[in-house]
Amino acid sequence: MIRYTVELRAAGGVLYSYHTNTYEYPPGGMQAARNVAMTAFFRLKEELPRKPDTFLLHPPEPLPGGRPRAPAAGAVVLQGSPRTHGNSAALAAWVADRCGKAGVRSEVISPDKLAVEPCTGCYRCFNAGRCVIEDQMEEVVAALDRARLIVVCTPVYTETVPAALKAVVDRCQALRARRALAGVRDRGQVGLLFAVAGRKGPENFECVRRVVGAFFTSLGVETAGEVLVDGVDDLTDIRAVAGWEEDAARGLSRALEGLGAAPRL
């Protein structure tokens, strides 16, 4: 990606700025990033002497700052299933309860209950570090940005994650862009995957592991491990699967220890 910025500066300050990047423009289109940037530059050069207010009434969008904010919640749990009382919801509730016992505050977010539009791939988030779609995703981004531990609890749907969770993962491109523009490379965040599959066999988790792994990698989140529970269709309820809670406790303990918390699970 190549980014272009046109700025109007005076007395050391930026009065007006315009950003664009090469990923914004599809192949075969009538526009290209460099041409658009040059058009903005010449428009500024020609019109500024005659109509300065046109530009001064539109101050530049501030780029995101690189200074980390204090965590609002120790852990954010993305509960990916649309089933309010399903197995992933039970896992998410279990994680929140165990985090509380370890003295770590947590927040459970259910993407299916939020108004989050799918990503359009416009890449305009790489201009100013924010998404141009106005919906509840900004609330999710704010929570994820401040969390120390990110836990994804998801069922396997058609060999991958549910649509609402995938929409959140895709829209986190804006958070990735915000961090890239701010030069933030390490927020000290830890990620953990809990996945539930109806059929038996590790192959059922391949796509889920790739999706969630790419999600963590794109945000610079260190993966603390995963807990994969299969064969749930035969028993219906994850709580009937022998040993699931012990495996979950071990996985969560490792993640909490990575945050410096003393787990009491």
C-alpha cells in the first residue's frame, strides 16, 4: 500500500489535510491514488487564494495517537454464537466467571446482538485510522483496543465461524489501521480461542483456527493457546463432555498468568 497525504500548513500547524491510498481504488477503475492526490493538491493550490474558508472550515482529521490507553476491562470475550443459551454462550459465561474469580474484570460481547455491517474492503480506514461505516462496531473496537486479554468463544459453522463474528473480525481492519498509523506494534495483549464443534476430529477446527489466528496476528495479539472441544453433537451440551472444564481452566490459567494475574480458577 502507498499512502498519499496533501497538507496545508501554517505557523507549524496543519490547517487542512487530505489522505488517500492505493488500496482504495479497484483495478480497472477510472481513478488512481496518485492522480486523486495530485488533483487535491492542485485544487488546493488554485482555490485557496480565492476561497480560503472552503478549506479552513474543514480541519484535518487527527490521526490516532500512539499512546496506549488504560484498559477498560481486563478481558473482552467475543461470544460468536447467535444462540443465547448455546454451548459457546455457556463457555463465554464460564470464562467471565473464572476471570472474576481471578480478579480480572471482563466484558462479554455478542456480535449477533449488535448492528455491525460487513466490511466493504474500501481501505479508507488506512487514511485516518477509523472506519467510515457508522454503526456499533466502534464500541467493539474501543473495547478490544483497551483489553489486555481477548477471548474468542465460537462454534464451528459450515467449517468456519458464524457470520456475525466474521463481520467483527473483518471490521477490525480499522483497528489494525489505527495501530499501524500510530506506530503501535505491541500493546501487550494476549488472545485465547475456545471453539466447539459438533463432529469429532481435529480437522473440524482448521478454518476456525486460521480465521481467529489471522485476527490475533493482524492486531498484534499474542496467542496464548486454544481449547478445542469436539463431538458435542452426540451429547448436545458441552457440559456433558468429559474433561472440558479442566482443559478450559488450564488454557485460561496460562493466559491469565501471561497477564501477571494470579489465577484462582
